[in-house]
Amino acid sequence: MSTNAFPALHNAMWPGLVGKGPDSEPPIDLDTMLDLTAAARVDGVPFDGVDLFLSLPHTDIDSSDDDLAALAEKLAAKSLRAGSLVAPVWPPTGGGSSMGSAEERGRFLTQVKKACRIGSKLRDLKIRSYGVIRIDSAAGVADWAHDPEGNNKLIAQTFGEACNIAVDSGERLAAEGEICWGGMHSWRRNVELLEMVGRPATLGFQADMAHTMLFTMGYNAPEDRLLPDDFDWRETERLREAYAEMAAALRPWTIDFHVAQNDGTVKGEGSHDKTGRHCPPCDPNGKLDIVRDAGAWLRGVDGQPTRAVQHICWDGCMFPNSVMMNPKTWEDVLRVMIAVREAHGWS
């Protein structure tokens, strides 16, 4: 049974879209994702809310006030709250590279501004009281590598301008580190970028347990690897130590957190570049001890919960549709989310 009330437990809606489409499986619509989330129960405990992807065919980044009021009513009817919102900053969804031309960076910032407006409106509608606007560099690692220092300066400049937009809307931004995003593809480069921007009250880090595990392995950044190329996965204590070292560097910046599992491989699907592979929580090939390793992010050096996040979210990007349409999947996910809250949460 759950005894801790915080952090709230959310489910991500974008796995219904990410990696789906013409080159893969059909997308899963928002209503179906909401229904699956709202129906899940473990010993009577439900999900508290959802994190949303602000792009069609889910939530239109150009939603009208009436559209957002209807969305708020829909969530409230299912006893769900809105949390973090993903700004569609990438070129295919109307954005642009944060290290690109002035026009491209302008499109990036326009998407951030629109996302902040939606976040503010959902707060006004009393359906959202916490959460961040999630961004990344919207740039590939190969392009970034042509001029690492110059491109990092451009990304930092764009992120700084995005911070000004967020402040005007009363929002905070969280930059998600993944091996597929230039300038954010290693733990060290993420710290470097956040320090360059230097706006910790407005810009923090969004840590996904599966994506960040790849940082320890040096995917796309072998110079920053913490585990050897021939690492033996049976050395679970060595993995724990490397994972904790990586998390310790990024934890002071972490303001948004995804619970997830990884089998130690990378995966891309549809138009999505290869990144850390998400696995169901009970996958026998999963390398993380989810509850233990979540503590590397959610507890400080003093061993106490940091309370830096008001909700935690499950991310199941690129799960097959057959897995996502199975109600047991969401019961298994909710069960491990409750366990994480019991281990590292508070009342």
C-alpha cells in the first residue's frame, strides 16, 4: 500500500506518438492513452496525472483557449492532472535547431513561447499546478561535432533566450539529455551547457533513467564513458557506482524526472534517431534496479529526498503498440512507480 503522498505519479502520453507513423506502427490517439492511464490501479492507487506532448495528433501547439478548456475538462473527468509539457522544438514539428540559423533558432523559440502559453493557460484552468516545459537542443550529434565549442555557445544563447520567454510566463524549462541530441549527448556536455546558460532558477535538467544510463556507456561520447567497452553486466555493483557518479553530476540541476528501464541497447524507430531503449519494468533484460537507481536522482548527498520534483513520470517511448494496449503494462508500470515513491518520496 502507498503511504507517501509525494511526488505525484504521472504517465507520459507521447509514447503513443514517438517512433510511430508511416515508417512504423500507427500512432495511438490521446483519448486511448488517457483511458489506459485512468483505468490502471494497484491496490486501489491510481495515476495522479499525465505529461503531454504539444503536437498533433495529440495536443495542438496552436490550441485555442476553447481547445485547452476542453482538454482540462477531459482530464478532470478522468481524475487526472496535467504536469510537464513537451515543446515541439524540432524541425519536423514546426521548430528549428537551437544551434542553427537565426531563422531556425527563431522557430525554436516560437515553439517554446507557444508551449509556455499553454502551460500558463492550463494553470489558470486549475488542471496544472506543477511541472515544466521540456526542451532539448533539436540538433543532431554529427552536426554538433563539426564545431563543438561554437555550437554549444549557440545552443546556450538560444536556451538563454528561451529562459526569458519562460520567466515572462511563470514557467521553468527542463532540458532533456539524450545521446541523440547534439550538446546534450553526454553527462559532461549537459553539465557544461547548463553552466554556460547559468539560469538554474529557470533552466534545469530533465533526467530519464533509461536515456541517462547510456551516458555511463559512452554512446556518442566515448571520451565521457564511465564503464569500459567490454563491461560485464553481471557486475551490478560497478554499474550502480557508475550510474550514481553520473547522476551526482546532474542531480543538482534535475527538476523533472522519468522513471524508466533500459536493456543496455539503443533503439530508433520511424523518424526517431537511436537513443536509450525503454523496456517494460519487468523486462528480464533490464539492467537497472529501478527503485534503487531512482534514488541516485531523488536523494541528495545527505541521503534525504531532495524534493526537487513534485511529480515523477513513466516514459515508455517506442514500446510496441501491442504492449501499450495491454492494461497489464500500465499496472506493472504503476506498481514500480508506487515503489519508487515509497522508497524516495515523502508525505
